[in-house]
Amino acid sequence: MTLLEPSVGALVYAAESVDTFTPPKVEQTRNPKYPDDLLAKGREGWVTVNYMVNPEGEPYDVMVSATSGERDFERAAVAAIKRWRFSPAVLDGEFIDAGGMHRITFRVRGQEGASRGFSRNYKKMLSALFTQDREQADKYLDRLQRQDRNIYEESFYHLAIYNYAVQWGSEAEQYRALSRATFMDGGLGFLPDEALTSALFSELGLELKLGKLGQAVRTARQLLERELTPDRQAKVEQLLAQLEAAARSEQALVSVGRINQGYRFTHRLLKPSFSFTEVQGDIAELRLHCDKGYVGFIYEEGMTYSVAEGVGDCFLTAIGDPDTTFKLIES
């Protein structure tokens, strides 16, 4: 698949007819090195890594797309995947560059459930939230934050942050915490079944409000894989149909973005063209990880970028100064 040069403000992939496509598959892995200081503390976590695989089966542009928050885990996960080897993706009988994603979980053998200290602080924080006692809620949230948490506790910790943000935070803060809580659970059964379903519904609502419609499609599909009441099932199916119709429509979609302290903003695209407006700060670089193609390029103000049909789903990353804000327009 050939990447054409930008022309008239557009970044374009050459269109190809798609007959058969086989994504890259992991052939050889190496376990990441568990950071010594985190291992000594019994600290656990997870990292989701996006990457591209070239026609020789070698990974490149390996980057963190989601994380439980520990930078040492992030560095260890990226270093490990750079040493992996893959069977490359195949499109119509030819090897091509293609995107992939893996979540690496760091766990200490023998650690299960929550400690008494974590459970005690968690319950006291929930009690403070119920009575809207912010001073006490801050006190116990700080205690939870300073504790060395295992992966089970990590899920509930982010759920606690979400509930705090519902009372005294922004919708963006709610979403960041809730998406970590549900992603942390990852089908491992940490959150009670109904709690996870309710959390996913709340996450879906926030994605709609924040304009993260590409991610909303994924969350809706996650919900449809769960056991739902007929009424809930119908509502999610109707919403998913509306989102898929929006992806096909000519109506532009607008979302507000912010580059985080890791110098990145990530977004799953719903439409094939995008641009940035009202940029406050600095965006240096953009990257597109697509099912069947990749490109990285310098951001230019006022440009509209388009991706041709046939490359599959695309994951956009904007790299720049932390706290840079903007509006992302998909069309």
C-alpha cells in the first residue's frame, strides 16, 4: 500500500481494492523486565501499547496508548514489544505494514484481592462521598493514592477517582478515571458483573458528551457482548446504529482535546478526514496507526488530512506540549 505525498492540504493513502486481509500475528515474545523497585513494593499495573509491524515482521513506532499510570511499567512494556517478532500482515497475497495492539499486565505471583488497609480507606472514602464531605474524601483518596496497589486494587482505585470526579470534577476527569477502571478490569472479573456493566454505560455516556464517538462505538460493542436486559439491549443497539450512521453522514463531528502530561493525545477516528482548530499551545507531530497502514508527519496549522478507503480503523495520536488544548473536527 503506497503512501502518497500530501497535496492541497490532504494526506492521502492510495486506494486499493481489498479482497483478503490477514493482520499481523505474534510469533516470538519476550517477557518485559519487571521494574525492581515496583516489584519490591508489590506494585502491579498494566500498559496498552500500539505499534506497527513492517513486511519483515519487525515492530516499529511502538507507543503507549493507555496505562495504569506508572512510567516504569510503560518503559518496560515498550522495550519488550520492540524485541517481539511477528508474522507480517498480508493484503491480497502481499506483505504490508499494519497496526496492532497489546496489553501487558504486570502482576506479582500470590497477590489476590484487596488488603485490609486499602479496603478500609476505600470504604471511608465512599462514605465521605455519600455525605459530600470533601475534606474527608480528599484525605482518604490521598491515602489510596499513596498506597502500593495490586492490579485488583488498581481497578477500584480508579473507580474511586471517578466517583470523586462525579462530585467535584470535570467530565474529562470522570472519563479518564472510568476508562482506566473498566480497562483495568479487562474481563478479569475484578469489578462485580453489574458494577462493570453500569460503569460501561456511564463510560459510553461520557464518550458521547466528550465527542469520543469512535471509542463510543467500541464501548457499545463491548456492552452488546454482555448479558443485558431487553430494554438495555435495544437502547445500545439503537445507539450503535446511530453512531454507524453518523460515520457515514456528511455531518462534521467536533470533540475537545487536551495533550496529557505524557505529551500525547489519542483518539479513535470515526470519520476519514480530520483537522484541528482553536489550538492553544503547541502540536508538533501527528501519527496515524491504521489496520493497514501507518504515517507520521509534522503538524501544520490549518491543514485538513484525509485517509482513503481500504486502510481500516485508524488511531490518531497528537504529540506536543502538555496541556495544549484544541478542537478536533472529523468530517
